[in-house]
Amino acid sequence: MIVYRLDRDQAPRTLILLHGWSAEQHHLAAYVPLVDPAGRYTAICPRAPHDLPNGDGASWYDREGPSPVPASFQASVDLVAELIERECGPKGTENCVIGGFSQGGFLALAVAGRVGAPRFAGVWAMCCGLPEVDGVTLDLAAGAGTPALIQVGEQDQIIVPARGRAAAAALREAGWTVTELGYEMGHSQTIEMMVDARTWLAQ
């Protein structure tokens, strides 16, 4: 796995960032100085395993129409879980925040919400929802108390905001500490949402 790292000296926490479909490892890494100006996090930004045929982007899993191929999705859940165990081992996942945009957000929620998942410091999910994939079982109640930041685009026509809001509601019902925010944007990121993420990450 190709990984882009932003090492911060003596950083007590780790931030895992999973990019969206057709992006690459540097995409979300570019926001790290904005969301973590104090350098409290070492950022780990992996590249998805499936290179796309045109350009330099990648995908986390294969799809059949709009839906993930279950075996491909599960393989990436396992891949990211192994990365987290390797990168966050010395500090512990209780000092690790996992975040992602779109495909990466679905994956972040799957990794943090899966059966037997360790406790995370937080989950940051952008323009996504809870995964609905055959064979992928979530145990959200086991993560009760975990902080979650759910950010949705009010004009998002790819992942409609209702999916993000449904994820926030499900996490809240399971006992997570949820911050749910909406933005006047489509399927994208804005400086406003990164400023909000900075406030959330600093808590």
C-alpha cells in the first residue's frame, strides 16, 4: 500500500484520512495544515488499492452499478484495519481518528463500526453514509461514546444528504457523540467544513 505521511514531532495522536473515488493519497493530506495547525496529529494518508485506467486516481473497491462489490469492499476494510493496527499500535487506537470523504467515508465508518472494532478517538465522515454491503456487519452500539463528525453537502446529488443524516441518526441512537453539519455545496469539500473539522479535532 502506498502511504503519504505527515509526521509531526512528538504528536500524541494519529489521523488516518481515506480519499474518495478517483482521488489519491495527497488529496485530503493537503488539508492537514488547516485542520491541525497545532501539529497534534501525525497524518497517515493511504492510496486506495485499485488504480483507475485514466489519470492518477484510485478506487477503494469495485462496484456493480452504484453498489460496492461485497468481497472488494471487505478486502479494503481489512486492508485499512491492518494499516491502522500497524500505524496506531504504539499510541493505541484510542488516540487515533479515522476520517474519509465519499468512498473513504463509507470505509471509515465500516472500519470503526464493524464487529470487534477497537475504540477510536473519533470518526470524521464527509459526504457519505453507513455502508449497506452484503456480508459487512456493523455493531454500532459497541462504539457508544465515540465522537463522530458527520458533514453533508446539502446539494450533493451523488451521496444525497439524507444518507449522511441517516448515518448521524443511527450513530446517535447507538450512543455515539455526534456532531452533524450541513453545507451549501455539492459532493465536495469547502474551507468552511475544514474549519469546523479543525474545531472538532481540537476537542
